[in-house]
Amino acid sequence: MRPPALTQPTPHMSELQFNRDRLIADLNGTALSQWADKLADAVLGQEHALKHGHLPGWDNAVSSLPACDDARLEMDQGVVAIRGSFNKEQTAQLQSALTGLVPWRKGPFSIGPCELDTEWRSDWKWDRIAPHLKSLNNKTVLDVGCGSGYHLWRMRHAGAAQVLGIDPSLLYLKQFEALQTYAQDPAVQFLPLPMEALPGSMRIFDTVFSMGVLYHRREPHPHLTELGDALKAGGELVLETLVIPTEQGQDTGLPISGRYANMRNIYELPSVTRLERWIREAGFEAVRTVSVDTTRTTEQRSTHWMPSYSLLQALDPQNETLTIEGHPRPCRAVVLGTKPD
């Protein structure tokens, strides 16, 4: 179903109401219970980052989601789906509420009869990564820069005992809360944190994912070190990031000044060889690239649920192998590594 036309409210700065006691209760008895207080402190320490002009509208969207006694979360061919007995009136309420959380970038999701055709087909990324992962069964997992939380649900469905997603975006948090309204799964948590605010040296996660984050770091090495500090010995790093296509074995990089594919805060695109070297220098072993894919306009595109410009508008209309700035078209690599015992 398509969302109705979107009208933006006048922003009024509001602060996120964070329930510290709820987080501590949810983590009680889990591998993260010993870190519950410090995680709560980290969230409350964000201060101004917990404020946003559109937060009242997003809160209202989540609170206006209709109740559904038989709601449940299922996986349906890559779609994270909420199934339940939503009647016609509830369907209209769903559509209105979910429209209040536009733009939806990571998915796809289905909530009742509402099919959320998100900007990214994040299921395609998961399909590239999943065959190469160590088992997530009964594991404790961290997803850095988790967006709306799509992959959190995939990790949980793959058997993870506890999944923590962190992302500073309050909109993404509210999108996650929309799903959690019906899923009601305390084993899946989302905290509005950047990686650098996570408590240091946790060394508790079996698997740490960092997807679409590294290229936003002016210095990649601190981020890689932080990822390693979150992992327990023998744990697995899953890193997905932009790279430049080069001949095999070429250790080089493309410095970016200004924008890249319409994106700000991109500093360097490494070759796969350079990226692997960075990861080894951060102390990881068994470093290997398992996927290198040029991003397609069928995988990242504008939709009715994300009506802004997307990949197509970031490419040179005369030469789609280049961005509008003249750089190589976006290409993404997935590299795995293991923290030494």
C-alpha cells in the first residue's frame, strides 16, 4: 500500500524519553546484564543528540499504531513481516502512523497489509553475507550503525540469543520501535549511540557487524580498534564498506574532497587490498574478502516510502560507471576477520 501525501509539521525541539529501568530489566540474565548500567549511562550521556525537532511527530506515529492481539514477527522471503488480524480501520491507522516515520531506508518490512518498499533491498546484502558467517546460534551480536534495525531481526532469526543495534539516528530508533511494538522481543535492543560512545573494552560480543560506517570515518583505524575492543577472543568481525575497483593486490585509495555520490563526510575509498591491510593492522586474523559488488539501482532506489533522491540521481547520466562528481560508481566489499584467542 502506498503512503498518503506527506506533510511536515513545524519542528519543535524535544528530548527522547529514555527508560533506563526498562533497559536494565530487559538485559537482566543476558550476556549484556553486567554492562546494562554503563550502556544506560552512555545513552543518557548523549544529551543534545537525544533532542530533535521532529521527535514529537515520530513519537506520535509510534504511539498511534493500533493494537493487535495476535501480532507476531515472521520472516517471509527476506521481508521482516508483522502478521496479525488488522481490520480495515486498523490498516488505515497503520498506514498513517508508518507514513509519519518516512523516509524508510533499510528494509524491506511488512506490517499488516502495509508493504514498506524501502530505499535499500537490505535483504540482498544479508544474502551476500549470511553464507560466510560463523553460526549466530545462541550468540551475542552487535550491529554498529544498524539503521532501522532490519538486520537486527535477521540476526535474531538466524539464532542469536541477544542482539544489540546502535545508531545515533532517533528516526531509525522510532522505526525500530514501530516493529518492536508488535514483536515484543527483549532479546533485540536498539540504543541511540555512535560507536565511540559504546563502553570501552566490552569484549563480550561473539560477532560484530559494521556495515556502511567505515567510509564516514576520517580516520579508519580508531573505528577498527573500537570494533575489536567490543569482540571477545575468537569473535568475528563483519565489515561492509565502500571500496574502489582496482587490479588484484593493488594497495591504494581514493581521497575524497567534497561529496561522493551526493554523500557528505566521505574521506577515502580504499582498494580491497588496502582495506584488508587496515583490518590486519587492527589486530584481526584470517582476514578475507567474501563479496565485492557494484551497487545496482534495483538495490538502492527511490520508492514511495523513501521519496528523496537515491542512487540513480547520484550517477553521471552520461556514464553510469561514474558518480556525478566523476568518481567510480559505488562498489561495496564485505570483509571478515577474527579476533585472536
